[in-house]
Amino acid sequence: MANGHGAPIWYELVSDDPGAAERFYGPILGWRFSRPPGGLDRDYRVFEAADGTAIGGLMRRPDGMAMPPAWLFYVAVDDVDDAAKRIAAAGGEVHLGPMDIPDVGRFAFASDPEGAPFYVMRASRDEPSRAFGMADGHGSWNELVTADQGASLRFYGDLFGWRKGDAMPMGAAGDYTFLHRGEPMVGAMMDRTADDRRSAWRFYFHVPDIDRAAREAEAGGGRIVHPPMEIPGGEYASQIDDPEGARVGFVGPRLAA
């Protein structure tokens, strides 16, 4: 497994209308969509960044699925079956799998003890995923909104080997605590606030112009939850609900003077 245990490797949007989702996200993030060879179930579409990197997938929400349209991610593990057992033993829940997708890998769909959903996966190929990175159209940040940072750190630390880094005070949102996988950062976690419907992972995708991305999202039927604000490092971040209510973030430079 090229990326190593605990690395984010794939993003996925579960949607009630994949065609509309493609039309919404494609222009904002420069994604190109295609259907993978072999034809996976549920109208599965793979999206690529402008540099040709496969970033994730878009799928139709299964009938009867209680979870509303939402963004998810896959985290690499050495052993999917062992990870599933550890998730359940730690108070999480395994909703699907472990199971195999031919020529793709073995995976399980699970949630942490607070109900935040995610996947674990061992890919069948050695080619590393480059979905997580700072290039335009890539997943650039992973953020956990949680009711108990200490318990979440223990859960994900035991499961993925992530460790606590520095923390920044964020007022009502508590400390913004960075998560590391070895030397590189995986993302961060923060306390739930009144704006958060539930404990969940939030994902930020890199854009070349943060203000344009926010304008295009709003014009396309999205709702601005947090307008662009400066973050450490000099870039800006914004958070929206897409037309189906799936929350997502953008991060990038502010080009306007």
C-alpha cells in the first residue's frame, strides 16, 4: 500500500442528483468527471483535477440510506478487517463491509462513536493516491467537528496512528487542534458549535481564487455558511452548503485587491 496506514486517499460525495452535483462542482473546482471502466453500481462517477489526478468519486445515495447527501473520505489502512474490528471495539459502528471491489481494493464504511462517517480502505494497487494535497482541485484539508476532542483523538489515534499537534484558541469552537500522521499534517479538529448539525468530517478543496469560488457556489444554488476568511499561511477559507445541503469548504488565495 503506497500511501501508508492513516493517509487520506480518496474523497466521495453521496448525492441524490449526481448530474446536478457534477454541474455544480465541475466549474468551481475544474473537475472532469468520467465513469470508471467496468461500470460500478449507482451511477458512480470519478472526478479528476485539472492536473489529471483522480481526486474522488460521486455516487447516487442508496435508497433507504438515512444519511443525507454528504461528503466523505477514505483513509488507508494496512488491514481493513482488523480496522473494522477495532472501530467496533472502540464504540464506533461498521455500516458496510469489509468487502472487496475487484481491481480497486478492500474497504469498510464506518462511523466514529459520535456518528461521524468515514471509510477505511486498502487499495489493490501500489500506485500512490495524490488526492490529498495543495494543488487546485485537490482535497487540501480535513476537519473534524466533534463534541469531545479528547475522545476523538483517542479513537483516531488508536485507529490510524494520528497524534495531536499544536492548538489555536477559537472562542466558542474551543481549541483548533492539528492532527499529524508522522511529520505531515492530516487536518484538524474543533468543537461543535450551533452552526453544526452533527459531528462530522468537513473537507476543503483548493481553488485558484477563493472569492470567485464563493460567488460561483452561491450563483449555482449553494449557501455561504462562512464567507472567505484569512487563515494561517496567508490563504483564505470559505465553507458552503451545496444545493443538496452537503457541507464543503474551499481554500485558496484572494486575488482581488
